[in-house]
Amino acid sequence: MQATVGDTLLVHGRTVGQHDRTAEVVEVLGTNGTPPYRVRFADDGHEALMSPGPDTVVRHKEPG
């Protein structure tokens, strides 16, 4: 997985009733865009350190 600052991570809910969450990458701590990432969650604005698993998809920001 590779991401850059400004990309969005879509974290799929893993259990019934758990909703998908989105988080913006605010800092890349790994080398060459690899995890871990410091992210800000869209639903409540809190920041966390995250090493995404297979239930996460990177949505790259549009150039420009």
C-alpha cells in the first residue's frame, strides 16, 4: 500500500452494523509512501497513527 499526504483511506466495516470510515492522510511516516500514516478521520476529526490492513482502500487525490 502506498499513499501520499491528502489521499483518503476508506476503511471498510469489519462487522455487521459497523459503517465504513474515511480518513485523510496528514503525514506519511513510512518510506516511499508506505505505512504507518498519521490520519484524520472525517466523521469525528480525531487523528490517529494507522497501519492499514486488507480492509482499507487508498483513494488517491486528484492531481491539480
